[in-house]
Amino acid sequence: MSTVAKAVSLLEMLGSGAPETALADLARRAGFDKATTRRLLVSLIAHGLVEQDETTRLYRLGAGIARLALMREAQFPFLRMAAPVVEALAAETGETVHLSEYSKRGLITVQVIESAKANRVSVQLGDVVPMHATASGIAFLAFTEERIREGVLAGPLPAFTPHTIADMEILVEHVAAARARGHSTGSQGYEEGVLSVAAPILGADGFAIGTIAIAAPRVRIHKGDIERHGASVAAAAREIGERLFGRQPGQKRAS
Amino acid sequence: MSTVAKAVSLLEMLGSGAPETALADLARRAGFDKATTRRLLVSLIAHGLVEQDETTRLYRLGAGIARLALMREAQFPFLRMAAPVVEALAAETGETVHLSEYSKRGLITVQVIESAKANRVSVQLGDVVPMHATASGIAFLAFTEERIREGVLAGPLPAFTPHTIADMEILVEHVAAARARGHSTGSQGYEEGVLSVAAPILGADGFAIGTIAIAAPRVRIHKGDIERHGASVAAAAREIGERLFGRQPGQKRAS
DNA sequence: TATGCGCATTTCATTATTTGCAACGGCATT
DNA sequence: AATGCCGTTGCAAATAATGAAATGCGCATA
């Protein structure tokens, strides 16, 4: 295991769970020696990615993380460009809307606007959602590079609910349908009782770089809602793409 | 030089400068061997902190950075709590307002609201500003732990303009004055023609964790403005502290 | 179309860093 | 006073990182 891999997994452990973590706890969870863990943390502290409370000796993520994220946002203003569109879509539909960005590990939820309704779908900011079990994932797969799609299809398809698509053949059909319609639908594949509609945000090269999705309790979705929401979410996705890259290229033809 | 130090400096290089960087360029700037640089990047890519354009082979910061920042914000919602207060202060004063957070390297600018006026002060998001040359820095020093203050005072005090306080004795006086008044002032210490007023945001233990500042062109500041802005910025800082930690503790007495 | 240049990538023996055990001291609870 | 847990540090062993060189690729120039 490379040293940077260890350091990064420490960062991820600090990010998940409690706001602050003790050294021994961290070492146990990571499976590293106490001494090793501490030395890695010291290196990370020197660069501001981790901070330590002077009195309690607990560790937490540092402001250097925020700095890197701000620098990234300055170079590629995904959130700044997408946020108004997401807000408009949430206002238009009255349902929970979330925005996600592609990463090797899955789709990262980077913005969420929750519905004002009492019965609403709740998504956690920063969560990584699986490609095969969500509307967003399927929308993404439908418009990503062959190589990435094959990677997901070849991998395991763990079931999160009894409704999760765990069969590769069926998943391929869903992806093909999403490609044909320009948006995808998901039905309780990740969380029970939730219906979603999603569309891909396309990059300059025509491949998906993220997705935008509407999520609503199943009981609130009636005949025709899916189609209406599908059109809305696809329009929002296209607008985000245009705001980021100017006029959108034609979608890449999948082989 | 530790391996994680090298990896982190690559991240910082990717964050500064052009949105995408070539391997050779990165290796040159960092002073690492091409092979070394690439292996570090591969490790970072595996964790989503870096991405590589498949066709151009250029590297950029990845979505994993945003994920870590979101997880941090979920644990410690500094921006979410402070943002409305910063906006209100900007609306009240009509001048540029910026918010910063402490980090080992200096104060990190995490939010900026620029004045609507044509002649305005512009601050770069994500920038790290020096402690001794800005109103924010002096406000922070006035309310931080002895140890951190001594560290800055002991270090070099580089001059950014002819007005930068480069003398340790004078700096100590400014810090003492800021401590007495509850807010600090800065006059062209970092950028020519800019006057600033700043106040510390205090943590649960009474020590500063960040600052909020008003920055305006020197020509626009008239008699009385400094005092008025000082009161406003101090009130805003206090409100942010209260939103984060509940009722504010008394300020720590510096020895 | 041919040629040369710069770049990214891979290999492998050498080197240096990281590692984990163990011991120490501090702190709080028993 | 004693016990247990934690954070910290030293040191020899082990492992991972290193850099020079070779390979192959793409691009621009001849």
C-alpha cells in the first residue's frame, strides 16, 4: 500500500463519522500502527490538510482542504455555474433536486436542495452514490465513455434494496433507454420509496461529467409526472453544460 | 522530504496556475523526477483527488477534493453559518467584505463579496494572506494563542508594499491596539491604496479561528468611517461566533 | 511523407524512507 | 497506589520510493 494511499484514507476517515477523532481510534479503523498513523497525520498537519486540537489532541480535517477545493472551483466553476440552475429546477418542480459530479469511486453529491414538503427525499452532501443503483448513475453511464461504462458493468452490482438492478442485462437495457430518451429514471434502487429522474451534464467532448436529478417520494408521483420531470431535468442539464462550455456539442455516439 | 509532503505539494501546484497541467511541467516545477511525479499522481488519481484528461493527458484537481471539503463543511459548517452574516455586512457597508479561516500557512480567504462600486478591492478566493501585513492577520494575532502569535512574531516579516509593517516592535503595538479595541485596521500593508478593518471570529475556547474584514479603496474612506466599520465588523464577527458555538465565551486574556 | 523532438510511460537495481515493535511518560479512572 | 489507555519517541528491519535509461507515442517541422 502506497504511502499516499494511506494518507488519503486517513483524510477520508476524518471526513466520515464524528467531527473529531482520536489517534488510537483512527489507527484502529485504518489498520495502521499507531506510530505510522501519527507520522502521517503530522505530515498532513504541516500542510494544513489536518488540524489537531491542542488540548484534546483530537484530529480533524483542516482548512487546507477547503483551500484546495476553492482553488479547484476557481479553475472549474462547476458549482457556481450549476447552482442557479439547480435552484430554478427545485423551485419549478417543488421536489428535492441534487447535483453530482463524476469521480472514480462513483457520483459525488455536490449540491442538494430539499423539497419544502414535509414528506421529502433527503440526500447527504458529499455522499458517493453507486452508478448502477440510481437514476443519476444510469444517466451518467448512458453518456460516458465506453471504457468507464464497461468498467461498471463488469464490476459487482450490489443490491441496496430489493429493487436494485443487480442484473447486468437489465442494467444495459436501462442505460440504452436512457441514452435514447436523454434522461433516466430510477425506482427505489438505492432507497426504498424514492423515484428519481436524472439527466447527464455533458462536457466539452460530449461525454458526461456529472448529473442532475429530481428525487421524490413514490406516492407523490402520478401519471405524466415522470415525463414532465424528465423534460425539465434534461433542459436543466443542458443549460448547465452550456453555461460551463458554451454551446453544447452533439452527444457522443456510443458504439 | 516525506512522500505525503510531495503528494500535497503536487496538489497545490495543480491548484495554482492553469486549470490543467502537463506531467513534465509539474515535475519541473516541483523538482521531482518525472517518474516519481507520475507515480504520485497515479496514487492520487486512484483516490479521486486528481483527474487526468484521457486524450490530452493533462492533470487537474479531482472531484475527491470537493468531496473532502463537503465532508468537512458538514462536520464544521463555517461557511454555511458565516455566509449570511458576510452578505449582510457587505450590504450594510457597500464595500468588499471577505472571510478567512486560520491555517498553518496563513489566513485562507474562504468567501469574498465584492463591492458593487466600480472602484473596489478585489480579493482572490483561496488566497493565503500573511498575518503581519493585513488587518485580518493582526486581528487574528490579537486573539490567538500565545504560541501561534509568538511563531509569527519570531518569523520573517516580508514587505509587500512600502507600507507593510516590517518591524516587530511596531507590529506588537498594532496587535495590542487591536486587542484593546476588538478590531484591527490595516493600511496598504498588503496592497497599495487599500484600507481594511477586521475582527476576529472566536472559537469555543475564546481564541480566534478566523476573521472577517472590510476592505475599501483608501480614497473612499473618510473621517469616522473606520470607527463605524470597526463596530460593524466586530458585531458581525461576534454573530458568526455565536452561530457556530452558541453564546460566546469571554475573550482569552493574553499574557 | 519522412524525420526529429519532446513527452508520457515502464523497467529495474539502488537507496532511502517508512514501518512496527517496544518502551516511556502522562492522565484519568479504579 | 495501581491499573489501563493514550500519545509519543527510538531503533533495526523491511518495504516502498527513487532516478537513470530505455521504449513508444504524437506532433510539428523539414
